[in-house]
Amino acid sequence: MKGILICPTCGQQTLKVKEEAVKGQLLGPTNLTCEKGKWQVCVNDNCDTVYIKNKTVIRKDELKSAVFFKDKTDDALICYCYKISKGEIKLAVEHGCQTTGEVYKYLNKSKKGSCSSNNPLGKSCSNVFKHTLNLLLKDKVL
Ligand SMILES: [Zn+2]
């Protein structure tokens, strides 16, 4: 079991996450981060726990905004660099946009920029963006 960390709330396997990504999402002071160790993130959408480090557990209601992997509503942000929500991507799809480039153009956002410091997973949004867009396009066709 070495190296595999389990969420203490739901028992599912967690992912590693950069500390800067955790800090970017916290509502209050970040003194929770004094503990030594590595942050993990639970991406199970049925679990309220988001970040874990040793005995520190941060739940989704302690974060600044809804995180896309915990929240299925249209308010969940997908692109953190430009604050594009799922609802906005949906609107773009309803107006005929089919690629991420078209969505950015429709919403009048430049495609440049990096999500990695703002994104709760500490990664660029591009994969999640594409995934969300593909799901919404599929919904539209069906
Ligand atoms: Zn969990």
C-alpha cells in the first residue's frame, strides 16, 4: 500500500496536488498548511472532502468556489484562468461552438494563459475543458 493514499472520508484513492493549488482555493488563512507532508486531493464527486494532508482535511464548503470535480451544477468553474463556468460553455455550444477555440472566441476570451496556479488540481484546464465540451456536444446531438 506504500505510496497509495486513501481519502479518510470515502476510502477512494486520492491524487497528488501542488500546495499552491490548495492555497489558491482556501477561503481563510492558510495556516492549515504548516503540517509537513504532501497534499492529496479526493476527486470522488460523492465525497465532501477535497484536500487532505496527514490529519488536515479540507471540505468543499471551506473553499472559495465550487470545484468542478465535486459540483455537477452549471456554476462550477471549468477554466480557472478566465473563470469560465460549465454554464457558459453550455451556452456557447447552444450557439453552435464546437471547439475550445470557438468557445473562447464566443465568450470573448483570449486562449492564452495558464490555469495551473488557479486550478484546484494545479494543472492546466485544457483537458477538463475539452472533456466538458465533448460531453456537452454529445448531449446536444442526442
Ligand atoms: Zn473522498
